[in-house]
Amino acid sequence: MSLRVLVTGAAGQDGAYLCRDLLADGCEVHAALRPGASDDSLWRLRELDLLGHPRLHRLALDVREAAACAAVVERVQPQQLFHLAAVSSVAQAQDDPLDAVESNGNGTLHLLDAVRRHASAARFVLASSGEIFAPRDGIVDETCALRARHPYALSKLLAHAALRCYRDSYGVLASAAILFNHESPLRGSAFVTRKIAVGAALRAAGDNAMLSLGNLDAQRDFGYAPDYVAGLRALAVAPPDDFVFASGNCASIREFATLSYAAAGIALEWRGEGSDEYAVDANDGRRCIVVDASLLRRSDAPLLRGDATRARRELGFSSRMDIAGLARVLVEAERERLGRETRA
């Protein structure tokens, strides 16, 4: 009998890869999507050729509505529930913190309570975030103190706390995947790695449009999304607990941009300082990248590195791609997309 799995946020980067892997293993996948989701929002599922799959069942769910969460969980009776639906953009949460808290915090609470009442044997896996911890010497592991530096972190901290509460108070079989930055060709266009990859691909194609970035010194722990999705699945069959998923490999936004443009055959030279810093194409001296002061955030953590020792030891998690390889994969995908658009 097929494993019944409910995936919220199924149209997102992680949700799409997760659906692909679950379907490949013969699972019955119930893909929860935002009510009224347009065909354009399903582009990731389409790129992975999943939309017509006979074991992929699409359903509408607004996790901000407690009654809707209860009805879906009661009807589907999932054996595993992966809660990935969220306001995932730090900038979007900054602009509308109340919606981020409602979606990320209360949405998680609604699903946890639905599982408690209607599917108590289900395994619940939450996509939590490394942003909710105070680094210790620049490193985050499962023992670090909780802290919210910005509205996105606050919303995810509430979700994380709700999961721990329901696990401790009601015995819900819930685990948190404390995720650090993980990228892929399925990243949304608002994310900086996708912006950089698109900028590099356009420049290589002869488009001289300028790429605007924010804090070039911000460092992030970058990994490859399909590796992290495999970690989510491992977490779903392990004893309920919280685990950090990270590569341990950090790069600044400046370094990631340099690697990405190099993958497109463009060597960058950086000039200036602070908000006046910019990058030029070393071949012709033309500006490629500038700093836009409006993209700078007061609460940007200068360094956020994850320690996934426990996940590697206990779950077999591995992050197989280095940052240069990741940049290359993203840029190659964008160049292929540009090629398809040109041929069309």
C-alpha cells in the first residue's frame, strides 16, 4: 500500500523536489497549494514533469485558516506531513510582518493541532530556519539560543516553538529541519542567488543590463536544495527531534557573484567601497553590478554558518556540492532558459 503524504507549499522549490522524490518512490502525494494558484505558479512542478502524474493529487489549502487545515488533514489522513508552505522571503516578511506571522507561525500551529486531533500517528516535518538562532562564534547548531533579528525570523521562531510545544505537550510526532540557505534552478526570482544567476546569464548573452545587489559582505551557508530535501525525508522516519541541515560552506554575496559570473565566462573586478562598490567586466571595463542602498537591511547577520554534524551522523545527511559547483548549476540553468526563450 502506498505511503500517503501531504506536502504544503508543494509548488515551491523544496516542495517540488520533494513531490518528485516521493512520487519516484511510489508514494501517494497530496500537494497542498494556495487557493486560486495560477498555472504560472506551478512552473516548478511543470519543469519537473509532475503535473499530470496519476499519484499527485492537487488540493487548495490556506494554512492561515484553522478549519481548512483540520478538514484537509481529516480527509487525507496523511502518514507523513511535510509543512513547507511559508512566506519565505525576508524582504516580504519585512514589508508585511503580520502576514508573515499569520502564515508561518499560526499556519504551523493550525496544522499541528489538526494532526493532534485527526491524524495523531502522522509524522510531521517542519521546514524551520537557521535564521531563528543566535550564532555561537558565527556557527549555529541545535543547542544555540533562539533569537529573532527580523520579522521573518520571528515568524519562523513562532512556528518552531509551536512544534516543540505540541511534541512535548501532546506527543505529536513532530520534527524540525533547521534549514540553512539551499539553492537550485527552481529558486524564486526574488532570491539573491537566482538574481545573480540571471544577471550572469544575461551578461553572457550580450545584455548589458546592470545587476543591483544589497549587502555584498553578508555571508551565507549555501547548499544544494535536493540534498536538503533528502534530509527532510530522512527526518520523517527518525525519532522526532530537531536537526540542523547545512553545508558548512560559506561565501559572501560578493564571492557568490564572482563565482557565478565566472561560470558564465565573465571575470569580475571589484572597485569602490560600501554603497559605492561596484563590479566591472575585466575584459571590457563595463560595469556589471552595483550596490543599491535600498536593498540593505539593518538586521542582516554578517555570518550565518550551520553545523550539521548531528544530521550527518544520525540521519546520513550530506551536502555534496561546493559553492562553485552550485553557482555553475544555477547559471547553466538560466542560460538554458534564455536559449529556450530565444528559440521560441
